[in-house]
Amino acid sequence: MFPYLQIGPFLLQLSGLALLAGLWFGIILIEKESLKLNLDSTRVIKSFFYGLIFGIVAARISFVFQYSKVYLVDPLSALSLNINTLSPNFGLLAGLSFFFLYAFRKQLPIRTTLDSLAPGLAIFMVALGIAHILSGNAYGGPTRLPWAIYLWSDYRHPSQIYETVAALGILLVTLRKPLGNPGAGLNFLLVVALSAAARIFLEAFRGDSLIWNGGVRAAQLIGLVILAATIVLFKKWGEASE
């Protein structure tokens, strides 16, 4: 779609810029929310940043190991700024693990801290959708519907737009905090649950899905596991906060 903007001799990667903007706005919302929840905003932001950096590094290392034959030929390419050369699932797991460890060591209340991250996570998901629109990644499957877009040599579902609209809806719900009880971790669980549900539904329109044996879409199965886990935590955390 619009992956680059040329400024003189330089090419600006617009999808990367969208992610940076999402990160910046996300940090602003996290800081504001942490203050509302009477948390030390400096510690919250530090735990978020350290988890983010650790997650990105882990995602790149995992990707390099997966495609080790390519990187053995050109080892310096492992230092590329290309955001497509990351293993997002492994990076997310590693980043969250480091975040929890750091937050625990700094004696931050975990559920309250997670609630402070909720609006930042929601707005970053919007930025991720915009990044996909700009880059053309996360493209849809072939269709002849009137609103199809021509991309990668075929008419396809505008899955990137579906994703962005869903993320905007989740952001609006998150900011309204319909579950109340701030600091109980429920708002964070709401973001995760809605995002997982959206991915389960919208994955059906994707044309780049990872398909496992038996025709199972990997993202849908992972989304179901995450959604089930959040439902269990909703029950436990909701009862604990009563």
C-alpha cells in the first residue's frame, strides 16, 4: 500500500513510524492511567520499557534461530531494523515474563499495574492495524465483494482495515472502563479478551494465515486459548476484588 515515504535520498518506513507513534501515545496513556491508580508512574514506565526491549531482542534472536541458514551467510543482517524479521509470539512471551519479574522486584501490585497498561495496549493495537494498512502485511484472502481491494495481484478482503476498526472499537470500550473496579486487573483482561475474540473472528478473512495440520489456523487456536484463560482470570480476579 504505502510502505515508504521518500524524503530526498532517504526512504522513511511508514509502518515503522505508525508503530512508533502508537508506542508514544501508548506511553502517554500508561503514565496518565498509572497516576490515576496511585502507582509510581516512573516504575511502571520502566517496567514496560524493559519488558518491551527484552521482548524485541528475544523476538529477533528467535527469528534468527528459525532461519539460521540465511543468517549464517550474512550475520550482520541480524541487526536489520526490519520489523518483519521478528518472532512476535516468542517475543511477547519473553517480554511479559521480564515485565512481571521486574514489576515484582520493584514491588508493584501486578493487577493494578496491568490495568495501567490497558489503554496503552489498546491504542498500540490501533497503531498496529494502521501499520498493516501502510505495509500491506496481514493481507486478506481473495474475494469479489464490492469493498474488496486490489493487493498482491488479486482482489482481497481489506483485512487490515477490519483489524484497525476492531482495534478502535476495543480502544473506545477500554477508555470507558465498563467493568469498573479500577486496579483489579479487569480492564487489562478486557483488552486482552476483546483482542483475542477479534483475532479469532477476523482471522477467517486473512490470506496469510499459518495453517497447522488439519486445516487449523494457528492464530485462531492461540486466540481461543488466550480467550479461555482470560475468562478464567475474570472469574478469579472478579471474586477476589468483591
